[in-house]
Amino acid sequence: MLCLVLALDGPAAQLEPEPRTFELRITAQPLDEALQEFSRQSGMQVIYFSGLTDGIQSPGVNGKYTVTAALQALLTGSGLSFHVINARTVQIRKEDADAKAHWAEEEEYDVH
């Protein structure tokens, strides 16, 4: 059995960096357009299935936000949530238990 213990102090001890923030100005608009604007302003890639955002309005955001705070605000009341895939990509999906079945279907992604 191998056991590895690391002792860190100082700045290296901080394993999680400060969350990045972005100055965002996204008006209330259809969610699809709001997510495209979020992608443009933040540099994040946003992926989701075609039609997932149809007919959904976003309240928008205005100010300094982390990715998490911005997406929570943009998705307010939509019945959708997000999953961070990596430092530059987020996935939009249904909030409920049907999300797993939805993502298992073979559909095309919208990538912005």
C-alpha cells in the first residue's frame, strides 16, 4: 500500500484559486440569446441541446459575476440548471430527474 502525504504552506496551500469574475451586461431577452451573450462576454463555451431553451425568457444580469452566479441568475425560473465541464465549458440541462434521460438521447448540441 502506498500513501502519499503532502504538506503545503503559503500560497501553494491554497488549492482552490479565487473564482474568476466577469463584468456582464446582459439584458432580459430569450434565454438562447442571453446564453450566447454570456458566452461572448465571458469567453466560456456554453453547450446544450437544440430546443432546450425554446420559449424561455432570461431576466439578464448586470454587474460583476462569477460563472456560477451569472448562470444561476440567467437561468432563474427556467427549469434548467448547468454543469461545469471544465474551466472554459458549461453544459445547460434540465433540472429535474428527466435530465439524465434527456442527455442520453442522441441529439445535436448548440455550441456558442
